[in-house]
Amino acid sequence: MKMFEYMGKEIFSKFGLKVPKGRMVNTPEDAALIAKDIGGAVVIKSQVLSGKRGKAGGIKFADNPEQAKAAAQEIFEMTVQGHTVEILLVEEKLKIDKEFYLAITIDLAAKRPVIIASIKGGMDIEEVAEDYIIKEQIDVELGMQSFIASDIVRRMGVTLNSPLGKELVRTIGALYRIFVEIDAELVEINPLVISGDKVIAADSKITIDDAALYRQRELPRVEERTVVEKTAHDLGLSFVELDGDIGVMANGAGITMGTLDTITYYGGKPANFLDAGGGTGEEGTVKALELILSRNPKAIVINIFGGITRCDDVARALASVKRNIGIPVPVVVRLVGTNQEAGRAILREVGIEAYDFMQDAIKKVVELSK
């Protein structure tokens, strides 16, 4: 579960980290009021679950309340990285002497948390040369030891005994406590700003492990799914909207990913990821097809390798949808496995011939989509 920037900063504050003075607003008028309360220059930041907001125009600066209102109005009217903006964060504009990058995430290969730091913070951190990146794994049984934080600060080129060095050591320790106590998969500050003698988290990015949400009841819940994705989730289906025009249904995450890759390889663009799972019955398959049709694709490919999923169940569902609801676009089916002959006979009754091989079916659906 991703958290909005303002939520992350509220958590940072609870753990003693400094954040800019500011508040959330949902109207341009409120943005002007907050700017007036803060006084001086402010930054208006769109609250969407996406990176690179600045490059997309979702972050603007203002020198007075009137400018803040105009900037807020402009952001509310735009789409930022495909997201509609409903909330803004209005903050004081910081005097920046230096920017660092600081994060803790999971090193999947080592099966340990890893601290990542860089003396080059701000936008495009992904493009920073490896020479400027510091990584330090943490033994979860020992936790964050002071010498680890001190070594990271030293490698960042900051004098340990200086006020800045001591504050950075404290910040790293606090970030690790946040990471552990809220069951995070990622806690990131980019940039971590040095402003005079202060160390300030100018941004926040926090992702919580979904499997641990049951014990994080005090954390706010953020729903990132679209309406269609939420409907699919409630039905027990794995569905993700994409930006293509070929509807996809398959039975299993691996075969679904393979289907998406093959569509792309042959020049098509998938409209969705839909893993109907192993064992989805006739009713569930009907619901899955209805979800695909709600995206108005130009063509649909159904790729079933029947094991637990029976081919005749899938065929009956497809035939039912075609007879009772109607399918206004071409449908291409690859159907092999359990009860495949019975399934293929059902499909022939509604004018659909099934393919033996995925590549053949996908070549055909890409051709039809164009």
C-alpha cells in the first residue's frame, strides 16, 4: 500500500523527523489561506501516488497567496502521470543548502533491509552514478547499530562530530525505526534537505507491506485501485488496467504475463492484465469477461492452459456471454488441457474455433485489433 506524501510526513513527525511547515487543501481558496498563514514563498504539491510530479507540472511555486491560488487552480485542472488531483499539500519553500537521498527498503537477494544513501538527492535519483550511492545491509536481529549510521554519514562526506553529522545519524536511526514499526517495504526521503543547521525531510515516499496491514490499524488506508480493479478484487480476480486495446484473460499469473509479452512482441498493446486463476468456475469466468468488455477493447484473446481450470467451464462461460450479452469485438481463443475437446465443441456452437498454440492465437488477435 502506497501512502501519499502528506501521510508519510505525518509519520515522520511522530518519529521526531523535521518536515516543512504546511497543510493539505482541496480548493484553490484554501491554498491561498494556507500560503497567507505560512507567509513568504510556498510550494504547492499535487498529492498523487506517482513519482516525477515536478516534471509533469504537478509541483509549482508561489510568492504570495494570490499566486498560490492560481497555481493550485492550475494543478487541480490537470492530470498528473495519469492521476486526477484531488488534494494538494501547501508548504513553506525551503532554503536549500544541500540535498541528500536517504531510503530503507528490502534487499530481496540478501533477505535483509538495506539502507541506501546518496550525496546527490532530488529528481532523477535513478540516474545517479553508482559511485555516489552508499548501500548498507542491516541484520534484523541486531537492528540499527549506531556505528552503522555513523559509517554511512562519514561516507556521505559529513563530519561526524559536527551538529549536522549528529543530526544525520539521528535521522538514519529514526528512519529505521519507522521502517520496522510500520511494516514498511520502502521508506524514502528524496530530497533530504540541509537548510542552515536543520535537516528536513522535503518529501516522503512510504510503501507498507499489504500482508501486515492487519496489525497496522492506526495507519490510514489508501485505495490505489481503479473502479474496475476494485470490482475485480472483490470478485477474487487479479485485474490491472493497462493502456492498450487488446483485452486479455488467462489462467495464472505466469501465463498472463507471457500473453502480455507476446502481444507486445507481435506489435499489439494489451488493455489489461487479468489472471482468472486456477479453478475459476463458469460464473467467475463470465464476470471476468464482463470486466474485459467494460474497457471497450478492439479485440480479446483468451489463453487457457487447463489444469484445475476446466476448458469446458471456460467455453460455457464464453458461449453464455456471447449469447446473452453479446461480444461486439473479435474473440480469439487458445484452449488446451483438461476437457479441451468438450470445450472446443461448445465454442464451435457459437462460431469460435480454438487454437492449439499461444503464438498463433496472439498473432491473429493482434491482426484483428488493427
